[in-house]
Amino acid sequence: MDRPVTEADLTFEHVPETDQSFENALAKARDGDRLTVDDAIELLTTGTDSGGIDRTRKERVLEAADRRRAETVGEEVTFIANLNNNVTTACNVGCLFCNFKDAAHTFERETEIETAGFTKTPDESREIVADAVERGIYEVTSVSGLHPAFALDDDHREILEAHPNPKEVNYKSPELYETSPGTYTEQMAAMDVDGVHVHSMTPEEAYHARRGTDWSYEEIYRRLRDAGLDTVPGTAAEILVDEVRDVICPGKIDTDGWLEAMEAAATVGLGMTATIMYGHVENEAHRAIHLKRVRDLQDRTGTITEFVPLSFIHQNTPLYEHDVVSGGASTDEDELMIAVSRLFLDNIDHIQSSWVKYGDQQGLKMLSCGADDFMGTILSEEITKRAGGEFGEYRSFADYVDLVSSIGRIPVERSTDYENRRVIDPGESPLGPQLGPKADGTPLLTREEQDAREARTAPADD
């Protein structure tokens, strides 16, 4: 953003005011009726007839959502053996909620600025994923910065190289950089190792992969699918209301573009997830509108397997550093976001609780607020950690079984699409994944490797 955010930027058309009542909205939720945006606003605010969150009303919303969860998916809590392999932190978009990125020019050969970021070649990605598959993972998730040297494939690079104004399309030749990320199709093919499921290419990345062309999103996702892409993460959604996006990510794909890209992915046969990133400048009306747009998308496509509420981690982000926000969502807001997602999204079976965002204790609480999935092992997690998250970057199967069993629920290993599931007996030993192409129940990390990892990530003494 070229200028600081001002108070005028935060004067929104959409505000949390309705003619509905909290009691009517809750009654509809309990009866299983399809909720409106006004209903969702009443539930998210615990009633617009008074200020602040009413704790008694909140508990009634959580109870309704937990009951709906039990009716929809039962008592199982699912998780997956996966790896995060983010290719590069180089990015020029300038989203104010993000601290994952590093200015792309700091990666150039001639720069005198030292970067703390990274770029991986396709060969490096293949090596990382192959090692993880040998250990037992079966899903690799990859979400990366928009490196100027990235092109969809060789055809796309030829077009970008011939463009009369490369700056206009945010392109620079890979020869200018210390490390080239290759092309998107090369990265997909590199990560497509031994039957692993490749979950990558957000709508924002798809937008980057078609810049400078008149290609449709269908063409982009078809080429990516043919290269090895299996499903699309519905991140880059943030809040699907443009008056919010104009403040927090003015250089990013807009709401209609995000929805167009997701529908295109579904059209070429790719499954997907959907997210919301909340707790920054938006209000409850924006959250409710976002839920409606996701539900409408699912009505049209039927391909969204799970919805993932992501609580804004404010530390180290420009929004916080520029005093636009003083913090993130409250615990009450987190719980209501999970609960209302469950009640509103009547066409999406699975709601995820993120232990990376909430921590173990609160993450478990979310499983009694409507959530039923508890993420995955994520052998690496850079995005939240770089923004100031404090809850680690790895979760073993033994950890999962202990945590899920502690609240009386059933631990279940699952595939990306939830079609393959394995109920885990807490008495099993050792505890490791079994659904992957090379998974045999062995823990992903040895005890020595896990101890070394925990020692590296432990906070220093004051």
C-alpha cells in the first residue's frame, strides 16, 4: 500500500445491524433451518440489541453448534499426515496482514540487502517431499509468495519474456535471482512423488500464473492438474468482501476473482477447501457475508471438503506495526466463529480447528464448539510462525491420540478428501500414519529427531 491506512478506510458500508433477533436466529439454528446473513450476524455478536458478547448467549450458540457437529459427523476427530513445503517467501503484493513474505528484490543477484527468506528449486522440493513420503506422510501442502520469476510453464514464460512492459505484469527473468523457483508446473511435478497428494495453488497463485495472458482459470488449473496438482487450498480468501480487501490486501485478487478461480478449479475436477481469515479490521457483518459466499460456492460446485477459520495472528504484521489494529480476535470471537461456521455452512461437513492458531488447549475447546478436524502433522509451518505464532510447527500421531482421547472423542487418521479413514486405538504402539503409500505405522520422527526439533523451537529464557 502506498499510503498508511486512515480512519476513512475503516468506514464500512456493511455494519453488524439487523432487524432479526438473537432468539429467532438461534431457534432457526437449532431447528436446522438454512440461516441468512442477518441470522449469522446475530449469532456472531450474540445479539445486536446490546454491546459486547453475552457469555450466556454465547454458550447457547456453542451448544447448538456442538449438537449439529455430533449429528453431522459424530464423535470422530480427524487429522492427516502432511507436510508444508512452501516454495518461496519472495513476494511483491504487500498484504498488510502478512509477515511471511520478503521483498522480492532482496533475492536478486545484484542486491546488497540480505534476506531472511528462501526460495526452493523444483529439485529441492522433490527431495523434501520424497523424504517426508518415506517417513509416512501422504499430503503435501504448498502456499508460496508471488515470486516475479514464477511462470506457469514454458509457454507462459515465453509470453512473459516477450511482454513489452514486464513490470506491468510483475515479471523478472529467473536469471536475475540467486535461486530460480522454476515454473509452477515444474514445482507441481516435483512434489508429485510416489502417490503423495499435492494440495496447492491458491486462487491468488493461479492469478499470478495467468498474468500477461488471456488464458482462463480453467486453462491454468487444467495444466496444473496435468502436472500433478490434486486439490486447491481455498486460502487467499481472507474476507470475501472487497471493502475489507481494499484495506488489508489492495494488491490482491478481488472477491469475484477468487470465486471465479475456485469455480474453475472445480470445473476441471479439482477438490478444494475454503478458509476465512478474521480478527483484523472486519466486523461481524463481513464475516457473515463471507460465510454466505462460501456456502453459495459450495451450492454451485459441491467440491469443498472442509472449512478452515483462521484467527488473525497480529504480532509482526504491518497492520499491527502501523497501529491499524491493536490485536486479533478474542477467545469468545474465535469460539463463535467456529460455531457459526458449523451452523451456517449446512453443505460442508467438516470444520477445522487450527492448533497452530489456537494452541492445544483452545484448539481442543474448538472441537466442542462445532469443529471436527484437527489439522495435520505439518512437518514444517512457516507462515504463522513468521507472523508471531507461538504454538509450534509439528504434531505427532501420539500427540494427536493423547489430545483427542483426553476429551473423550475418537482419534481418526484421514485422507485429504476424507474418503479413507482409520480409527486409531489409543493402545496401539508405536503410533504413526498408515494411510500413505509408504506409511507402515512408524512415527514420522524418531524420538531423537523430535527432541532435537523441540529444543530448536523452545522459547529462550528471559
